[in-house]
Amino acid sequence: MSSVDRALSSIRVISSRRCDAHRPPVPSDGAPPQLLVIPEHDDLHVDIGGRRHLVRSDQLAVVCPAEGDTIALTREIQAESSSEMRSVFGVEAITFKSRGHVYTLLEQELPRTIVVDSTPLLASVVALLHAEGRRDPVVDSLLCKLTEVAVCAAVAAWIDTAPTPPGWIGGVAHPRIGATLEAVHSELGTVWTVSDMAAHAHMSRSAFAKLFREVVGSTPSSHLARWRMAHALELLEASPDMPLKDVADRLGYSDEFALSTAFKRRFGASPRNYVDPAPSRVRG
């Protein structure tokens, strides 16, 4: 499994809500909503943070706003009511909240708005989203799963067509460091030093470190730490009773104390307190 596939497979859409130009996206619980824009007949404009993006009827968009951003959907032709909009034009967008710490590593590299042309897979999923969105009541679990598939497919399509994908997304495709970056991501339990990575890439340590920073945007050690911490969170949230020693072994730390030190440096709290403040949930 490639690094991008691994990140996409970790996303979980945990809530979703249909919206359109008459029911604009609104934050939920104070958090900025993510948005899947799926125009059915007419082009839509997405206004976010003072910028406007055109999404044609044969395209879709994924919007990941920053805190404080406002989002608006506008169209050339307006129906008179929200119910008419849904019956004539279909659901125009889905706001959603997602979870997935490894997916977040990918999302952080993406532009806040990505627009992609439809593909046969996306067209099929969007047709199901429109059909489900017209139902009253909507089956929330089905809407979440369909949104999950559409977002993954859209992000994958954008990466495939982007001339120069940013950050580590471009790094895994780089001719000199790509294979090493994939090896690091897939073998987090290995004790990787910068010298080890450089040797894997058949480069000197200094040349590798310089090229890595230029391509990925961070040092090799910092990047490795981010990936290990994301996987640590996923392991501990999925299995709260997993001993920290087992987590440390899986992620290349010498023992649970080394893991806890790295975790506290990153998040300001121990794994036990960060994942679940209740006592005895995560065993050391």
C-alpha cells in the first residue's frame, strides 16, 4: 500500500449534512465545516476566505477551510425555495466532519480548495449522493460512507493530475527520495536515522537532508516524528488498552518512556492523558 493510499484509508467521515445555496454551510460545534461540492446541473461558485472558485457541473470540489473562514455557495439561477432546489437541482453540497490522524497528514499538504473533473467512479458516487440527499429523512450513516468514498476519490484524482504535488505527497514521487520516503512510511518500526535514510537513497547524509527539506518542506527527523505520532494516536484510539510498550515497539521507539517523551514534546501531554484523561484507559 502506498503512502497516499495509507493516508486515504484512514479517513472516517463521522457526520454529514446536506446543504445548498439556500441552506449555506454553517460551522458545527464551533469548528469550520469541511465541504464536498457536487453540482448536479449548473455551475457553482464557492467563496471561501475572500477567494472564489468555480465548480462546473462536470466537476466536484473538496473544501477544507481554516478556522475563521466563511463559506458561501452561489449560482447563476436560483430556485425559490430549498425544497424546490433539492427537487430540481439536487443536493449541491455536503458539509462533513472527518477523523483520521494519518489522513490529516495528507490533508495538511493540500490546498484549502481542490477542484477535480469527474471520473466514472466519482460520477457513480455523486449520483448516489444526489439520490440519497433528496430523501427525507436522509440515512446519515449512508451519507457519511458515500461522502467518505467521494472525498477519497476526489483527493486521489487531484494528486494524480497535480503537476507538482506539495510536501511529502510530491516527495513519494520524487525520483531520488521517493522510494526511501515510502520505505520510512511503511516501516515505522525500524530505527531510522538520517544516515540510514541517506544510505537507502544512495546519497550522502548532507545531500539527502538538503534535498529532503527542499522537496518535503521539513527535516527527515521531524517528518518521521509526525508520522509516528499520527500512527500512535490511531493505535491508542483504536485500542485504548494497548500497552505503551507495544505501541513503542511498533513505531520504532526504544521503550515506552521514549515514546512518552516524544509524544509530550509533540502534544504537550502524555499518551495516557491526551487520548483519554480517564485513569487506567491506556496501560503503560
